[in-house]
Amino acid sequence: MQNKTLCLLNSLGNSRINSKCLPVTGCVYSKLQLDTVFNPRYSVVRRNKISYDIKHRKSELDRKKIFRGGKENILTVPNLLTFSRIVATPFLGYMVLHEHFHLSLGIFAYAGITDLLDGYIARNFSNQNSALGTALDPLADKLLVIVLTLSLTNVQLIPMSLTALIILRDVGLIASVFYIRYISLPPPKTLSRYFDVTLATAKLYPSMLSKINTALQLSLVALSLAAPVFHYVDHPLLQALWCATGITTFMSGLTYMLSWRKNFKVLVV
């Protein structure tokens, strides 16, 4: 019994054992309640209820430690890298419109490196993770894809129909983020609180199909941007990439429409 109790305590992140009670997230569980979890004499429903209650309260404590009532530190390295990528996006579009493709490739390479770097830092350093980053990073990707898609379409490197599909899907996704922000913002709903980026109210969890689509879209704009430099404009493989990107763009947009509740988690109730 003691070994089982130790396992439970370790799973809760609390290695201290009190013979009288166990404090978990501000609530005290008696030794009898802990014994109930493992004692087969009690009903399965009762044992499962206490186990779930303890784990649920532990997860609530972890969330409060991270967000501290909704406020969070936004001055993190990943957020700064993402912001620099957003700033570089209009310059990239300008270079494409004026057909400076070599310089455009350099700016795009910078955007790709910072995208990989901010994701690596956010995953491996807990103090560099933020709810703002989960929304800002895909937003930066969407802005990059939209600006590059429009620019490359203007210089006739991407078909207009594919551009329209990509923009329609991404604009809808961005609009849904603003809507989720509004419904998840606790009262009072003011403009200052709505645009307070330190007040985290929801977190975005992209679907696997959306991640695949984002990778295809970035590959599309990257290869289309490099096509005039390496002389493979209108190559059959590039056209095949257009089709794959169009299909996943439509399917991922449809998935977000039908199951958007699964992709957003409200942090402040």
C-alpha cells in the first residue's frame, strides 16, 4: 500500500508523505481517501472519482502556475523571433513584386530558420513557452504565406485559383482566432483587455492535417520563389505540389469548421 501511495504522490509531483493528510492544490485528502483509490472493497466508481479529482486539481494548479490568473510573460526569445519574422514579411513581398528573387530567397531563408528556432526553444525551455506564442507563431506563418502567395501570383508563379483558396482558408482561420479571443475573454470585455497580449485566455492546438497543410504551403511558396532562380518554372512536380496544397488546404479548412472546439482550449473561465 505504501509503495502504491508513493507512486501516486510522485505522479502528482509531490514526494512528501503525511500520515494524516495530503495537500493537493489547496484541497486536503485524508489517508482514508487515498486508501480508497487502491482498496478493492470500495466501488470502482468511487475509486475512479477520487483519482480523477486529484489529477484534475493537480492539472489546475499547473495551469495557474504557468498563467497566474491569465497574465504571462510575453518577452520571450521565441516571441521576439516570431515578431521579427512578421516584420520581415512585407519586405519579402516587396522584393518579390520587384522580381529581386535572389534577395527574396535570403529573406525567406531567415524566416525559415527563425521559425525552426523559436519552435525548438519553446519546446525545450518551459520558461520560454507562452499562450501568445501558440497563436503568434501560426499567425506569422499565415501572414508569410498570404503575402508571398499574393506576390508570387502577381508575377505569375502561382495560379490565381490556388491563391484564392489559400487566402480564403487563412482569413477564415484568423477570423476564428479573433472570435475565440472574444468569447474566452472574461468580463469586463473592454478593448484594452481584448488587445492585452499578456492576458492569455485561449490556446490553439493545430490539427495534424493543418500542420501538413502549413508545411505544404511553405514548401509551395519556397519552391515557387526559387523557380525563376534555378529555372524550373511550370515544372510538372511543381504543378503536382499545387494540387496537393489545394486539396489539404480545403480539407484542413473543413476540419476546422466542423471540429473547432477541439483545436482551442480556454485558459480563463
